[in-house]
Amino acid sequence: MLKITILFCLVLALTGYRFRLLTMSGAVLTLVVGSGVSVGFGWQGLAVLLLFFGSSSLLSKVGRSKKQVVDTIVEKDGARDGWQVLANGGVALFAALAYTMTQEASYQLLFLFVIAASNADTWASEIGPLSKRDPWSLKTFRRVPAGTSGAMSVIGTIGTIAGAAFIACTASLIFSLPIPMAVLITSIGVLGSLFDTIFGATWQRVYRCSICGELTEKRIHHQTPTSYVSGIRILGNDAVNFLTSGLAGGIGFIFVRFW
Ligand SMILES: [Zn+2]
């Protein structure tokens, strides 16, 4: 079975690369993370990863025209690179390896916590921009363009809860977990997305385009290098995703381990 799941990951990585959903480094790390998760959690773990990547990819196709504004703000659009795959899959890979060595159920939950947090955050950023009103920034307490890190909207918050609950419910069916676990996974997923919004508002780096004057996460805007405005310089979107899903997952892990 393991050979089949790893072969499946290889086909997935190559297909992603072929259709430009993944860059070369993104394809290599998809193979590494997918294989590691298959070793630790079998096809069930791989199925959870697929539900995350599949649902996010489908949602990214919804309301394309409304999201063109978002694409000018967010750091990365288009093909996922290796850093993006690690930002969402790094802790999952660690959990899979730790579970392989210890067989401790808490590592299985850690895996589900971080995927729920990543999924909550991704659904929020795909569903939020469909809102008629611009989101509200936690940094300036004003309305800001959709796609700005650290901003919240009602629709985006619904997306967050739905994204976390989607992983919690499907994973509970796949792994036969009791209902209280599904509630805990949903809560940790929402917590991770909340951390992401707070970190995004406070510490994530922001640049300004000298051509159009807009704030952006991109280093290049209108074919011109942007200038640094605020935030911690090494904290881009991937680092924030990694830290916040890891932090929420870690809190959930400590909770199930010691209470
Ligand atoms: Zn510009």
C-alpha cells in the first residue's frame, strides 16, 4: 500500500508541475511531504492532505474577476513553490515522522490541527474577497483592500470556520475520531487562522509600490522593486503561515498531551 501511495504522490507532484500549479521546488517538496505523511499516517493521512490542497485549488477558481485586486497585494500567486509547500506541510511532515517513531496518538492530532489551521486560513483568503464590502484591518482599524494581511470580514470569518470544520469532519470520518475531537480540531484550526490575522497585522513585512503608491506584500510591483514600509523584514507570508499554524498546532498538542 505504501508503494502505491508514494507512487501516487509522485504522479501528483509531476501533474502539479506540468499544469503549473507547482514550481520545480514545490513539486519536489510535495513528493517529500506527501510520502512522509503516507509513511506516518497511511492513505488516510494522504487523503486529508488532498482534501486541503484540492478544496483550496477549487476555491481559488471561484470569483476569479473579484480576486484580481487580491493578486496585486498578496506576495505569491500562481504556482506554489517549495517554501509555500513547507509553510503548510512542514509541521505535518514533522508530525508524521514523530508518529512513525513513537506511535503516539497526539502526533496524529498535531497533524490534523496544523492542516485544519492551514485550511481555515486558505479558505478565509479565498472566500473573504467575495465579500461586497472591503475587510477591516486589525492594524489601522479602517477598511482596506481585500487580500491585505491582517484584515477581517464577516464572509472571511465564515470561511475560516467552514475551512477548519471541513478538515475536522472529514478527518474524523477517515480516522474514526469521536465528535469532541472534531470540535477540538475545528477550534484549533480557527485559532490558527486568528493568529495568522494578528501576526499578519502586526509583524508581517509590507512594501509600497513607487509607481502606483499601493501597499503590497510583493517585492516587485508594476515591474519595479518596491520599498520596505513596516513589519519584520524576514517575516513574509510563508513564514507567518508556518509560525501561526505551528503555534496553534502546538497549543492543541500540549492540550491533548497534558490534560
Ligand atoms: Zn504598483
